[in-house]
Amino acid sequence: MTTSSNSSNPSQAQTSGMWGGRFSEATDAFVAEFTASVQFDQRFYKQDIAGSIAHATMLAKVGVLTEQERNDIVNGLNTIKAEIEAGNFEWRIDLEDVHMNIESRLTQRIGIAGKKLHTGRSRNDQVATDIRLYVRDEIDAILQLLEKLQNGILGLAAKNTNTIMPGFTHLQTAQPVTFGHHLMAWFEMLVRDSERLIDCRKRTNRMPLGSAALAGTTYPIDRAYTAELLGFEAVAENSLDAVSDRDFGIEFNAAASLIMMHLSRMSEEMILWTSAQFKFVNIPDRFCTGSSIMPQKKNPDVPELIRGKTGRVYGDLMSLLTLMKGQPLAYNKDNQEDKEPLFDAIDTVRGSLMAFADMIPALVPNIEIMREAALRGFSTATDLADYLVKNGVAFRDAHEIVGKAVALGVQESKDLSELSLEQLQQFSDLIQADVFEKALTLEASVNARNHIGGTAPAQVEAAIERAYARLEKLYA
């Protein structure tokens, strides 16, 4: 695929044959290149051609084009699509954008019928339609990646419903959980991401075509028919809003930012967990790199890079919000700047999800190390307090009793389960021998939380079963 550009000599710049009738001098070559968007908007050539085919089909239906003209346009556009995909299409900066490049080539191929294609539309509603079609297609692709990742998480969780690990608050050991339960928290985060994208798709899937430059058209167009051809769920109701609205792009980038935030949180945990200080999980070598100087190093580069890329997607969101905040109705040239932040967010999210969808199911937990870590930090202290409450002690009193027991454990460098019954009974004579079985083992702790959302392995297994059903319904 080649790209041509004008010379830096202003005298060599050519006035565009597509819109130059009003102008008395040629556009400066630098200005032509500076204002062109074809360098990046050529990526939605498929959507532009699909929109033009639908538009031509509609114009023939209402009698603005003949059937022969429509057929010539459709055949010509399909040939151009093949040229682009074969890398044989010359993208010209002097034609500014993807739309005028394709229309110019069409006119070269089929003559005057190509000049009739733009009847009843403007580049304003054309680009608004193209970008909605593009975002819709990308949402569908991202949802497929999310589904793959969600299924991978469920598969790994199902293997680890009994794998005990410490749960943390403030990054301090809090209470025992299972690795499967922790993975299900990741799953819930990603399901919300899918729900947001599905909802965003509904507002994206409204057709601006037919709004023309800003006020509609005098031709007898059938917008509902065009929308049907393109798979839009609705037609944009107001022509001014239709050509200038980029809410759907902002909404997508907001959803993308949340996806990246979730992936970044997961990445942070994996980076910690793979460190020598934690050693909770192993990431396969294919997702890591080494050091040029330290031969022992195995760096979790994929999670680190995704954690870093999250910031650029946040920046893409801020770019779009800032772009739109000062624009009066309707279309303004500023909107040419909507594409690159949108494209960047799409590319970054897709790449990150592809990496995660392959990497997460391949994680290998270090089961014994996780269990040993859960034994540190008095993770069953709350269970001991609950044990006392069930034996008639007010919770605040129980809290104080357990706090004193923990202080003894700190003094003797022992976990609560390692203290003797006599040592525990000096704080309350309600503590009996059954405390070790009912409260102070890791298994007793996780099994005691036997309710929806709890850590009990049976509950995690049930949650996984429900999760598969939820995915089936979500992506139906």
C-alpha cells in the first residue's frame, strides 16, 4: 500500500477537484498535508464502502439513481475494496480522507455514475456513519476476547476452589480465601466490562446517514431502508446532533478505560504474586523476558506493559472529552481529531485482552506456598471472634479478647492455631478444645462462609456454574 504526498512547494499544490469550485487559489501543500486525515482514517475503508453501497442501493430504490448506475457503483466499490486489500490502492493526501480517495477512484473507474454517489449525503454524515460502523465492529471483536478471557478465568477457578491463599486488605493478610474465589472476583470485574460494552453498542448503533452536512437533504431518501441495509437499530433523530455527536466514542473510551483499569489491577497482583517475596503463581516463560545483565531474572513483562498501557487509554478518553467540550453545533474540523484517540484505545484494549486471554488460563499456582502464606498474619483472628460471639460474647468484647490473643502470638512468634488451649483460655474460659477445628484452621475459615458470594468451596463451585450460565445469556 503506498501513500503519496504533495511537494512542499505551495505552487505545486492542487486545488481539490472534489470541492475546489469556490476557491481562487490552490491550497498550500503544507496545509493540505496538515489537514488531511487519510493517513489514519483509511483503516475504516470497509465501513466506508459498505455505507456507500447501502446509500447507492437506497438512492436506486427511491429513483434518484437508475438500476444500472447502482450496479456500476456497487461493482466499482467492490473492485476498489479488492484493490485496497491487495495493497494496490494509491492513497492520495491531496484527496484528504478515505471518503474522497475512494470516491475519486470510483469515478475514474466508472465515470459519471461515480460522481452521482454523493447525492443526498455529505462527508459529515458519511464519516459519522463510518466511525459508528467501525466502533460497532470493534465492540463485537472486543466482546469475543472478553468472553474468551472470562471462560479462561472460570476454567482456572474451577481447578482451584480448594486452593487456600491469604486475602488482603491494605496489602496486609486479612482472612483466608481460595484462589478460585479470588479469580471469580476478576471474573465479576470483566462481566461488568462486557455489560458496559453491550450497552454502549446500543447507542453506537444509530445511523446518522441522511443528515447530510447538518440539515438533512431535499432528496426523497429512505433512511429506514438504509439503516436496515447497514444493520443499524435506529435512525438518528436530529440532523444537527447526528453529524456532530461523538458521545458513543467517548462512551467507548470510558468503557475501554475501565477494562484497562481492571486488567491493570490484575496485572499488579500478578506482578506481586510472581515476585520472590510472594511466589504465589508462575507465569509461563513465553509471557516473560529476562535481563541483559542478570541471568537469574524472569520478568513479568506482559502484566507490566499492560499496567503501563492503561495510562495511554486514560489519555485517549481525556483527549476525546477535551476535543468535544468547546464545539458548537454542528460539525467542526476539530472532529477529525476524534479518530486517533479512538483507534489507539481500540488497539490497546484488543492487544491487552488477547495477551490476557492466552496468559491467565496458563497461570500455575504454588499451592503450598499460598497455604503457608495464609497461615501467617493471624488470618483466622476474625473466626476466633465469631467463635466467641456464637458462645455468647458480645462482638466488641470478643474483638478485644482476640486482640490480646494476637498480641501473645506476636510475642511468641506463633499463629493463633499454634497457641495451646491453655494459652487461649487465659483470655476467655469460653474457648474450648473445639476451637481448633471450628475456627482456627484455614479450611474451617473458608468453609464457614457458606453463602452466595462467600469463600466456601461449594459456594465457589456454584458461582462458577452460575457464571457459565450468565455468559451464555450475556452473549446470546
